[in-house]
Amino acid sequence: MVGIVAIAIAILTWAVDLTGLVYECPYCRSQRTVIGLLGLLLMLPNPAHWLVRYLSAVFAVFGLSVAATQHFRGWGRIMGGEFEWGEQWYVNAWMLSGFALFIIVGLLLLIWNWRPGEVAAP
């Protein structure tokens, strides 16, 4: 279920980007792609396989470094007194990169903590 949500987030944000509703941001594109890829890896039959864990770690390190760079550039503007939420505060890059950090870490932890045979209780 979490994998489906991650893929839906990636598809929705790519759709918003490709339709021109938001500005083209290479940081954001990288983060949403990593979220989608981690969602796909989480949906594989055995996320505990060494290759899945390796790929998830590589993708997550890339996504986290991009998100952290974007997020701390926002903190630089905050500390410099230049920060603005803007007219469309809900697409503020600082806020969204913070969300991406949490989502990517959460997906990586889910993949790395997955154990075979785990089934949700009814």
C-alpha cells in the first residue's frame, strides 16, 4: 500500500510539472523520481533481496543529497532574511524538499526493515 502511495505521489507531481502548473525544478524532478523508484522497489515480491536493498540505498542517497541541498539552500535564505513563502505557499521549495526528505527516509527504512512472511493482521 505504501509503495502504491509513493508511486501515486511521483505520478501526480510529474503530471503537475509536465502540464506547466509549476516551474521546472531539477531538484524537485530528482526527488519525485527517487520517491517513485523507491515505491516500485517496495512493491517487489522480496524487498529484502540484496539487489533491492542496494538499489534502494543508492537511489535514496542520491535523493537525500539533492533534497538536503535544496532544503538547506532554503535555510540559507531564512537566515539571510530573504525567505518568502510566496503567493503559492503550498509549492514552496523549502517546505516540499523537507517533505521529500521525510518520505525518502521513510521508504528506505520500510525497504530495509521488510522481513519475509510479514502479513498484516486483519
